[in-house]
Amino acid sequence: MEPEHIRFGGGAADTILHPFIAVVMVLAIILILCLPRKYVVVPLLLGAFIIPLGQVVVLAGVHFTVLRILIMAGLLRCAILGSSSSNGKLVGGLNPIDRVTLLWAVAAFLIFAIQWMETQAFIRSLGDLLDKMGGYLVLRILIQDTEDIKRVVKVFAVICVVMGLCMINEQITRQNIFGLLGIKIEPQIRDGRIRSQGAFGVYIDAGVFAGVLIPLFIWLWRSAKSRLAAGLGILGATAMTVTSNASTSQLAYVSGLVALCFWPLRNRMRQFRLGLAAVLVALHLVMKAPVWALIARIDLTGSSSGYHRYELVDNCIRHFADWWLLGTRIYDTWGWDMWDLSNQFVACAFTGGLVTLVLFIMILSRSFSAIGKSRKLVEGNLEEEWLLWYLGASLLSTVVAFFGCSYMAQMQMELFALLAMISAATFWARQTVQAAEPVFTPPVRMQFRERFAREIPMGK
């Protein structure tokens, strides 16, 4: 059974902040507050992913991780930008993805607090709300165009190179160098295989972080001036995925590549989705076990816990009546290790009820919809189409990863960066089409319609 304090955040009772990390954090905050808007995302993301999550400042019993402090610094900088220019605003305004993401964050906060009705739970919910809403808004404001997207992908490439080298070192020395910074981080070993973690503290998170970025690094490779960063990013991400020794991260890696291979079928994806749904229904009818039992058979490393993932989904479906309204507090009693919510969809359901789960699925649905509609608008403009397709491949890879891990803290920042890039790319795709369309005055538009009606009579 899971200790209750873990659900409320757990963590150290006192501040744990290594002097070196303190210096790096202060430097990152200064850069966030002083750099031009387009470069602010660089220290923000580097600090968020290279500084271990265990580094925390405790004030009056409230935990402020370095990530949370950087988010607050980012919010302050965005507020300063917003008061002086349009650079501090959401590019394209508040779009459908923004609305449902912010609603999801608020719903998760309210339902978890109501579910427990305890001070600790309320404080934990406030921290999560800051991480979700603050992290999303900061990245959404800072990522405004294609150049920003390239910059973010290059930063991710640097992170993957650093983490990849550190995780290879774990395989050789069996020591995590981030464990020398005042917190205990040791490589996990299962069936004789070392599962490297880097600064993430969880081997699956480290591997998934890298695996879902592969499509974006391949997109970056298309730019001749960025091939060095792209190549290093691919090598670093591959090293992270392999050394994590987790099926979930390897599936995320492969699924992104498979998605890219569907480019020739880009105009027939609706038929493919319907066909896939029909196959799953048919399998469910003929299999002795439910179709989601296929999850238990996935094992790419020889030591995966696919059966645990199957049990999570199975219990979620069978106990729908227990969690649909306000989530549930007793899911850890439904089976062995059920407290380990290694499935993003199940985690949303158990901790936030049906509303939170539906809102989270809507985030993904609206993101895919925005990509699909925008790609059709710019059809023929290969540069625009490729960017949107590669973003879609990365998002699909993320969805696959959701079935094997739940996103928290650092991983949420990667998801928010991807959503922000999708919002920026789809907005400029629409702007490109609008700029290319001829502008007619009302009289000219009427003449055009009359001529069109004469040349193409109604019904033909």
C-alpha cells in the first residue's frame, strides 16, 4: 500500500540545495529576467531538465523545487514582457488547445483538493496547479514562431547530449553523477540490467523524454545550418533510450519513426484510424481476454512489467463507478502495486475523475485536429507540411508513452513545450494561407460570384 504522504508530494523535510545547484539556479533566474524574449526559453529549459528534481527549497513546510522556482521567474518575465509589448502575449490569442489545457489544470486542482479535504492535499494541489498552468503559459508565451521552435528543439538536443553521456557513464561506473549533489540517486538494476536515470530520477521518464523527441530532431536535420545539433540530438536521444532499458521508452522511440513512415498516406489517415478501430473491436470479440490485455504482452527488454500496465487499465475500467465523479482514494487496494500509476490516462482518472480524464483526452484530440486541419491548408508547401507532420509524429509518440508512464514535473514541461510548438506552428500555417489569398472589396467579390455562377450553373 502506498504511504499517504507520497500522494501529497512527499519529499524532504528540510531544504536540499547543493551550492553548485544554487549558483546555477540563480544564474538561470538572472538570464530568464534579463535575456531578450526569444532566448529566455534556453535557460528555462536547461535548468528545468538538467537540475535534478530532488533539489528543493522548503519554506514554512511548502516545497519549492528548482523547476517551480524557474517557472515563477518565467511568469514574472512574461508579465514584464506583457506590460511592454505584444511579445508577452499568446501568439494567435487564446486557442482551443489553450482553453482545454487550462481547464484541465484547474479541474485537477479542484477535484484532488475536494477528494481529500485536507490541508496537505490542498497545498499539494496548489503546487501542481502552479506547475501545470504556470509551466504551460510560460512556454506558450515564449514559443511564438518557427525560429522559436527550432531554438527549443536545439535546446532539447543539448539536454539529450548531456543526459546521454551521463547515462552511458551510469552503465559503465554504476554511479549517477547527479547523486553527488546532495540527493540519493542510484541506478536501478532489474534482471541484471542497469536502468540509467540521469537527472530525471526515474529511468522510464529519462528514456521517454528522449524517445518522443526523435521526430523533431529529424525535422531539424532538414535545415542545413542545424544538422550538427540535430545529429547530436539523435545520438544523445538514442543513448538515453537504450540505456534506460525500458520498453515504454523504446516503444515511444519506434512509434515516432513509424508515424513518419505514414507520410505517403497523409491524405488517408481517417480511413486508417477507422480501420484500426475496427481491428481492435474485432480482436476484443474473438480474444478470450479483453483487447487491452495485449498491453501485458509487450516486452522489448525481457524484464518489463507489461502485466502491471494491463492491470491498471483493467482496474480502471472495472471500477469506473468508484472513480468517475471525484476520482478515488482507494485504488492502491485493488491489486499489487496499484498505487504506481504508470499510465497517464489512468492517473488522470483515479486522481481527477471523469472530468479530468475527458479534458486531458480533449487536449490531445484538439492538438491532432489542429495539426491535421493546418496541414491540409498548407498542402503543397512542403516546409510547412513537414513541420506539422513531424510535430504530429512526436505527439503520437507521446500518446504511446502515456500507456507506460505518467507525466509529472519535468515531463509535463516537455509536453507543454510540444503543445506550445503545435499552437505556434498551426497559427502561422493559417496566417500563411490567409496572406496568400486575394483580398476582394465587396463590389469585386459580388462580380466574382456572379461570373462564377454564370460559368458553373447550379447543379453541375
